[in-house]
Amino acid sequence: LAKTTQPISMDSYEGQEVNITCSHNNIATNDYITWYQQFPSQGPRFIIQGYKTKVTNEVASLFIPADRKSSTLSLPRVSLSDTAVYYCLVGALNSGGYQKVTFGTGTKLQVIP
Amino acid sequence: DTEVTQTPKHLVMGMTNKKSLKCEQHMGHRAMYWYKQKAKKPPELMFVYSYEKLSINESVPSRFSPECPNSSLLNLHLHALQPEDSALYLCASSQNKEGRKNNEQFFGPGTRLTVL
């Protein structure tokens, strides 16, 4: 499984755009990149997933360069409610139809008023 | 229904007790997972069930015994736990349809376990 590396923590003011970068130098050809958000004492929640280039949904964008050895989660105009831990994962479905993933250390994002 | 439910929310048990954690989903997902999360640490995979069969056991001690009685239910039976087993236990599920290349996992809220 590809190991991921993220900054341990980040601070941002409300209303700013936040970019969290994840390194995954050993990503395999079939691996997808997935980001989860976790609030204290809750289960992680899926944010976004991508394979290459750029993916955008209603809450975030994911930028993946051509070599796929890193990815950047972009959160536009963060609010206090975005204070959470953000995990970057890489992995693919195996032949059994499930995904074995390893969570990295995560990035604790603190949004400041 | 896009929800994974877990019961109980909190559990306090002694080292000689036997208890069970329960997880349920009605999304038709055929892969279900147990994770353990210690405070300020990322979730760690414990078990994976695929089509009600145990597919992965991440060298978990035998005092944790998983069970998947049907496609919607996942149990984790606990016996003779140690205080260091105190953690948040998370259940997750995902689709495993043939042909899908990616796979979002849906997590439950977790059971906060304290072993005295």
C-alpha cells in the first residue's frame, strides 16, 4: 500500500482558500486518491476522490499532477465548521471487491475567526 | 438510506466481561470493515468482510472476534479485553460491484469503548 505524507497541522482564517498537499510517491497504477474529513468522536466522511488531473464537487477540488506522486485538496472559503482532521488515502479495489486502505497521519485544520 | 449505524455509542466494560458491538447498513454494500482509532491517531484497519466472508484480519488479537451474520450486519465480539484496547471502534461499508475502480467507504459514528 502506498504510504501518504501530509502536514500535521494547518491554520487558516475564515473565508480563505485552504490547500492541503499529500505526497504519495509509491502510488500504484490502479490506485485512486481519496480524501476524508473527520470531526472529533465521529467517523470519517468522504470528501472527494480522483485518479488524475482535476476533480471538483460541491465542497472541494482535488488537483493531481501528471506523475500522480502528490495531490492537493483545495477547500474554498473555509468556515469554522471546516475545522477537522483531513486524511489522504491511496488505494484500489482488489479482486475481492473491497478496498484495503491505510490512513496517514492526517492534517489537523484549524479555522480561525 | 446512506447511513451506517453503530450500537452502542458508548461502552464501559471490565477485563473479564463479554460484550458485542453492532454495525448495520442498508445500502446494499457487500464489503464491511472494522477499524480501531486511538485518541489523536488515524483509524487502523482491523477486519474486512466481503460478501459475508472474512477477507482481511490485520493480525488482530483473538480477544476480538468479528462476525457477519448477513449482508447488512457486522458484529464485533469482545472478550477479556485489556485497558489498552480502549478506543473508538468504527464500522464502515462500501460497494464492491464488479467493474468499479474506486470505492468510497461510508463510516458509522463509532462506539467509544472503555476497558477498566
